[in-house]
Amino acid sequence: MRLAPALGAVLVMAVVVGVGPAAERSLLTAPHPGRLEARQRAIEATALLVANEVDEAAEMLGEAVSLDPLLAGAWANLAAAELQRCHPLAARGAAMIAQRLDPALEQAAQTYRAALGRSCPEPEARMRAAWQWIGAPGDVPAWIRGASYWRSQQRWLLAAFLEERALDEGVGDAESRWRLARDLERAGLLRSALAALEDGDPPLAEQERALADDARRRLGAIAPEAVRLAGRAALVVGWSEPTRRQGLVQLAEVLLARGLDATTAWGVLQRLLEVGQPLAVHHPWGGLELPPGWQVVQLPRGPASPLFVARRFPGDTQLSVHPLPVPDPARASDAVERAFRTPPLRLDDPLTPCAEKVDEMICLEGRGRVIFPAEGAGEVELRLLLRSGWPTGLLFVALVSDGGCGDLCRQQALEETRAVMESFRPADRPPAAVAPESCGALRHLPAWNAPRVHDEAENPWRGQRLDDDLLIEVPPGVVVAELGSVPLNFAPPAGARLWLRGSFVDQQGRSVRIGNGQWYGWIEVSADPEGEKGELQAPALDPRAVLGPPVSLARALARLRLPGTGVLRLARGEAFEGKWILFRRILAGRVVDGFLPVAEGDDSLSLLYMPLTVHSTQGGEPPPLVDLSSRYEVRFDRFRDPARRADPREGLLYAAEIQLPVPKGFRVSLNRRSSDGFPLTLRHADDGTLMRIFRWPTSGEDIGLLEARAESQAGGAPPEGWKAGRRVRDGITRRAEYPGHTGEREAPERCLVLLAPRASSRRAAYLLELIRGGQAVDAEWKTACRLAGSVRYRRETRR
């Protein structure tokens, strides 16, 4: 679906970073971390919107306005994105807010008018709940209802913004001012909360006074540390103006008020201000600069050892410098490939001249791939420097990965690595001649994971040492590093041993992601022989996370015959926009605490299994992950034979009484909340096509009644009626097709397959419903419907 022509200008509109006239008096104009983060996200989201990545842009714009609700341009772009996604209610609301903040935004007015005339399917419940408070343009009290909704979602700044709008319109009361101050206090804006309470009304005077006293007390406690951090930041940034330095003080106050310790707050300030102290490294061949988070690695010396090695936290990206004899620069590419034998290095293309000159040196660059036996291919950036009079050239080899958090993190690592290579400045005098036998093997990184989809059903878990005796198993695709040996922009919690982040597909086909570019999980180990350690608390980096009740792991440990005790807690993050999985295992006088920020797949059984894998090296490995499919009598056998590449089937699904050929690209998920795993869900990984399998117990129902039940679920009879399928063992199949458009109503194309038992059989009936995805091509869709029609009863389950 394309945007209306009137909205074309909105897509290319630059994000308005200032605040509109309606926001000049806002209490939210005070410095706070969200202001800096929101502008960056809004800029990135605008680029995504221009590239027509609408869903991702809308999500990022929603985060931006939550962090800083005064961004009129971000609201306007969010309105355009929601209208393109056919959410006119949300588009009208965002456009209305943009106009209130900046009446001169003509793009917002255009979006609002276009949304009034847009007709779309009924919005999902979440979308309606989020925007139903907007109401008519003149319904000002709706601001209070909107503030209540966002407050329930713990979006404190957005709730404060709407509550403040209501007060500005004269519809708020003493309760509104109290709620506004409370939202600001929860967000850490203590000075703004005090300002909101200055004009308190008598009915709430005592309650307001208590809140004000608490805010002043907290400010007094954190002010000295905030001034110290601000002075340190001002020195690094080079700011001397009193107004800017005071802004840094308020920024530090907000971070400390949110519960961060001084070390963590300093790290966040560094990230927000994009500052840090680079490490200058000098070598006889020359010098270069390493950004924060990089460290020089000392490796054992040998005939093929590199001159210099640096790694980027957590050890997934490595830069090494090798001496390389190159008699003829025209044949430099051949020399590079010959130098690496184990593992072999293959260039994508011959080396080409660098974009910039390097101090009268010949500079060539390119990229290639190395093959690690266990993990697969690794992408390598290469840079070769040659100089007349030097005995050898210098080859920079950079092995780059994403630290387990995806393409965005990999791009960041790549840019940093290129900057490090470009910072090299050669020495004035050439060093002594070096005649290495070879550039040597590119060493395997401690936290390396190949850039591919890690499937738990195909890739094994691996053990990671916690101390001299304890280990923990981690899923495939999760990057793990030891915290004690790597630098961090901010200090990890005391006692932390391991850092982890990554993603994988679990056994049920569910996508799981731990952490993101800013968040990571960690595991702490401590001695507690007397059992004096208190209850498992919220993570140190998100101290206001809302904790759920503790759940004992005693029954699971007993069932698996594992020693020790354990407890598990779930928490809804406040700083982290996801859920935390917290666990504790007590084993052999030691306490292992884990803190996992789960951005996706928080209900995956694999994450709940991790604490059970803590074990002693003397006690053998823990049992394999409990597979729900065995309990539900569901099995999915994938074809592994390479000769089956032309086969349209991914494998065979055995579920309860049926056998079904599964088309290629589909993954199977079970309903864990039902007693038999049904309805089963099969989703295509690429085109979005969905297949659901329903199980209906029967007692001799007529085939016509079963067809009527299927039609009721589908919303009507198929236009061309039911097609006779075929007779199968103990039953018969019927098939129905629904086109993409029925009358004037838009609907996705669907296909139904009904497997009904014979009258004399006691088997259940099964309905297969296929809903075509937006990216499905005709041939694959027809194949999926055809294979669904091949469902049949299993012989071995006959009763």
C-alpha cells in the first residue's frame, strides 16, 4: 500500500529537533537522557521512512516520542508512518499532537486530513487502546485519559506530557498536578517535579509536601556526585559555559535519580555525549588509536605471530597486523591469499587502492572470507600498506562480527575497525627486517559466532566455565565473554563473571533474542556458605524493573535428578524495554545469579532451562532440554538428505493421529497452554504465510456438520463450495478455497483442508487453515495448499 500523494512531503521532511511554541513552557524541556537519545532515533527513523521501511520506522519513532514527547517532527513522521500502515486512528492522534507542538507544521495538517478520509480494517486491540483517548479535535479532557493509558504502560514522560497539556488547556485539577509531578519524579526529573508542585492546591497540600520533601532529599543526596560527573564530562567535551555545565549537572542528576551508580552513570554520559578517551598505541612500525572498548591482546610469540593484535569488546571483532613481503604491488592480492593457509583466506575481489593516501605509502584495501572449521565463514576487512625502503609491507586483517545483536551492531563494529586502520601513522624509520614464514593462522576469537541463524534444533548448546569447578550451558548463537578480561564503557555489577548477548531459534521455532546494542545479560558468582544472601532482586542496571513472584526450581531439579536449589523470577523492565529473566542456583556453597534482558521470546522454554544447566565439572553434564513435543506426541522430522533439495517438502509432521508433509520454509510451534498442543501453528519464515491445525473431537458427526463448522470459523461458505478430496485410511478429506477479495471486503487469500473420520471411526476431525502471507508467490502458495491436502491419519496411532 502506498501513501497518499499529499503525504509525499512528510516522508522526506527533516526531523524537527526543536520544540514548538506550545512546548516552550513545558517542564520536559529540562535536560534529560531521553532528549539526546530521542533525537538520534528520530533521525535514524526518518532515514528508514525514506527507504520505505515503515514498520521499523514507526517502532523507532514511537520510542523517540516516548523518550522526548516534545519532538514535533517525530510526531509528524510517526503520523505519516501509521497512516501508511493503515492505522488512521493513530495517524490522527500523532498528527494532532504534532500540530499542537508546532502549528506551522503543514505536513502534520496534511496527514491529519488524509487520515480522516482513510478507511482501513478494524485496528488491533493494542492500537485502539493506545489511541482511543484522542477523540474529536475539541475533546481536550481526552488528554487526561491518554495520560492514564501511557502511565499504565510506564511511559512516564509521555504521561507527563499529556497531563501537562491538559493543565495548559485549563481542564486539569489538583489531582492532575499531583499526577504530573509523580510522573516526572518516577522518570528521574526531580527538579521538574518540584517545579510542578510549586502551585499546589490545598486539598493535596500534605501529599504534595511529602513528595516535594522526598524529591529535595534525593536531590541533596545525589547533587555532589552529579556535579563531579558533570565537571568530568565538561572537561572531556570541552564545555566551559555555565549554562552548558548546568545542563550536564541536571543530566547526571536524572541518571543518578533513576538508580544508577556513579560508574554506570558516567558510562551512560559517555555514550550520550559520544565521548571517550582513545588509547594511543605505539609500535616500531608506527602508531594508531583504539576507541573505548578496545584492548591490546598479548598472544604467544612464534614464527607466524602477528606484530600487533587488538580486540573489541566482547572479543567478537579482532584487528591484527602482519608483516608481509610483497615483491610486486601489482600482485599483492596473490601474496595475501598465499600467506594464509590455516584457515584459508579468499578475497572477494582483487585489492584496490585506498580512498585516501597514507603518508606517501602505497595503500590497498579489500575484503574476503576465512573459513573456521566449527563456526563457518567469517568476513574479513583487509588493508595493505607498502613503502619504498621498507623490508616488508604491513597487512591489517580485521575479522568483524556483531557481538550477537544483529546487523546494526556489526555495522558499528565495522566502522570502528575501519577508523582504527585509518588512524595508523607509519614510523619515520623502518624497523629491522622481518622475514616471517607466513602471515600465520588467523586466531579464533573467544566470543566469535558466525553471522547466520543459529537454530537450537540443529546447533548444540556449549559449556562456559564460571569458576574452577562450575559451568553453565548456553544456547547456540549467544556470544559469551569473561568480564574480567575486557574493558567496558561502564563497570559491570560487582561479582559479574560472564557477559552474554545473542539470538537463536528455539526448538519450537520461536525467535529468541537476549539484549541489543545497548543491553546485555550477565552472570554473577559469589560464595555464600551460610546462606546469608538476600532475596533475588531487580538487576543493578534496571533497578526499578517490576519483579514478579519467585518460582522455585525444586521440582524441576528433582525431576531431572540435579543437585542444589534454585529460584526463578520474571520482571518487566523499566529502563530496558523488554522482560528480564532472573535466576539463582545455589550449588556447592556458591550462588550463581543470572540476569537476562530478553528483547524477544521471553516465554521460550530454552531460557527457563538455562539455570538448570549450572553444574559441577565433577558431576557430568545436565540432561538435555525437556522437549514439549514428546509430551504432546508431536514430532517434526526434517529431511537431511542433500538429494531432496528439489523436494518441495521441508519434512514430515507427526501430530497426535495425523501425518502431514510440511512445505519448505515452514516452522512448527505448539500451543503450550493447551493439553494436547493444538492448535498447532506453522509459519513461513520468509513470506509470512500461516498454517493453523485445529483438532476437533467427534462422535460420529456427519461430514456436512463438520463443513458447516469450518465455514463458521472461516466467516462464510467458500464461493465455489467444497471440493471433494480423496479417501484416506479411516477418513476422507475436503478442500475449500477463499479468494483474496470477497465482495467489497478485503481479506487475505485462504485455503481450508478438512480431514474427517469415517462414521465407524473414533478418531478426531482436523481442520487445516492456510492464510496467505503478503510476500508469498503463486507457485509456493499453491504448493502449500496442495501439500496440506495430503494430510492423513497415521497407522500407528489407530485405536
